[in-house]
Amino acid sequence: MSHFPKPPEGSWTEHYGIDTAPMSYEDSISPEHHELEREAIFARSWLNVGRVEQLRNKERRYTQDIAVADTTVLVVEEVDGGISAFRSPKDGESGTGPRPVQVDVWEGFVFVNLDDSNTASLRESLGRFASGLEGYPFGEMTQVFKYRSDVGSNWKLYIDAFAEFYHAPVLHAKQYVSDESRKLMSYGFEALYYDLDGPHGMVSSWGGMAPPKDPMMVKPIERILRSGNFGPWDKPDVAGLADLPPGLNPADHPAWGLDSYVFFPNFMLVVWEPGWFLTYHYWPTAYNRHTFEGTLYMAPPRNATDRLRQEIAAVTFKEFALQDSNTLEATQKMLETRVVSHFPLCDQEILLRHLHTSAQKAVDAYRETHAPANHSAG
Ligand SMILES: [Fe+2]
């Protein structure tokens, strides 16, 4: 029996008319396919390269490596306040100077597009989810905690691991006190809502842990600090948090906890009910490797207690992320054996199928317009 209402069709899969056939993971283990993704996806899509607050330094500039496109992007704030971006020349390009690239900003998030001929605007590309988030006080969350790691898996596999939540009660069981953990495991996980828009996807989840109904549900350190995985229990005093933008909590559920967005191709945004947000970036470095960046954004702490509350949230996040990423290199190795090539995906994995399908569509579209010249030996 489901805990939360499902769409009238009976499942999210049917609601969105999603294919139910077992899905091939060849797209995550093929070096040739990765080469196509580099051109079809990363050389052509709007890519998030951080936030405007990163320009708050003496030089008013910062850089972001984009190894998958053989380049480094330099973001610069001009004297008039405008933002420009440049990329380093690629192998084989003449000259050594930086080349201007398309840049645009949405709600303080800086995006570049490495395709000079791109005509799709950033807003158009980000779609409905971005419009629904406009007005959230992203710019007030200037206390930043950042993790970066080199992961031995295809970039899509880590997004898969974060795009379904039903693993949480089992995989993260040790994060809760044992009574609570048993309860969560028997209850299982169900999302409040899923939504798809173009190549993007989102899942909305219940919360209820900040603060928990019963303080004995959580560990002593969380009780003492009033903070944990869902962030500090007391909302920061930030204008804009009381009246959330219409896109958040799409199920309009009183127990709403967080909304997690996959902005295609490699940018995730997680907005938490207690008043903070996370971003994830997955930068491919090979078909079976990528650099993962996880960044927490919180309101500036007013005192040492606030700061400690944020620290416990940040280290708890790291523990969760280590548990989430622990299986990735094994998954990659298992897939590469090709002993099993196709996998069934369940109703709670629609965002996984949507990501791989969207990536495949981009590759197919690229192939159609960039068919290699066929010099068949006759
Ligand atoms: Fe997880």
C-alpha cells in the first residue's frame, strides 16, 4: 500500500508514459559512447560553473576546469558589473589566448555554453523547474562548505545514486538511532512527487527530521546541537524563506522536507525545507571516472553555536555522500563485465531512466546532424 497519493494512472511510470523495458547501461561503460557524449552533450549544453558570489575576491574572477571539454573556463566580473567568460584554447587550436564563450546567470548561478553557434537561451534550456524556483533567497546563503572527490565511475551512475531516494532507509540505516532505523526500514521510502521537464527531472521528499517529532529519534550530538542531516533545526532569519517560490513542494504536503532537481546534464540542486541548499556537479574525466563536487550553502552563522550547527550538517552530509558513493566503483566494474547488460528499473527510478534516455537522445540528435563521412572502401 502506498503511503502517499500516486497519480490517477496508478504509477509515476504510467503517468509520464515511461518505457518499462529493462534498460541498457552500455552508455556508462563504452569509451566510444563517452566520446560522443563529450561532443553531443558537454560541448553543447549550458553548464553550471558555480555562483556569482565566487567573484567576490580581489581579482573579481574565478576558474572552473571542464576536463570533458578539454578546457578551463575563466569567469570575470567586468567594471560595469557585467559577467564575461572565457575558455582556454583546446589542443590543435592556434594561439594561446583565452576565447570568449557564451555566459548567462540564473538566480546567481553562472552558466556557460561552449558552443559558439548555440542559439538556445539559458532560461529556455533550464525550463519550468528553474522558473518555479525563482525568488528563492539563493544569494543569502553565503556560508559555503565544499567537497570534491575523484570517483571511479561514469558520471551518470553517481547522478543515478542521488536521483532515487528509496535506498536511504537501508543504505543510511546507521545514521539513525537503531529503533528509528528499524522503523524507517519497515516503512520504506516513497517520494511525494516526481516531475519531468525536457531532459530535466525532479523528486520531492518528506522531511520531518528538523526537528524530529521525538528528540530521542536522533543521535545525542544532533539533540545537543539541534542540527543533523536535514540541516540546523531552527530556520535562519532570511527574508524569502517564509514565502517559498511556487515550484517548491509541488505536492503541497505538510511534511515536505526537500526538492531535488537534476538539471541536465550534470548539475543538481537540492533545496531543503529548513532553509539551505546543496549543489552537486559531476564532471567526467573519462568514460569510467569523474570529479564529483558537493557544495552546501547556508545563511551566514550569527555566532559559534550557529557555526557548530552548520558543521554538524556538513560532516553528516559527507558521511551520507560517502555511503552513497561507496558502491559506485563496484557498480562500474560490475557493468564492465557485461555479464548482465540490461536492468529493470522501478517506479522510484524514473529519474534514472529519464537521465540515460535524455543523454541518449542528445547523442542520437548529434549523430544525425554530424554523420561521419562514409569512405567505404569500394
Ligand atoms: Fe543517499
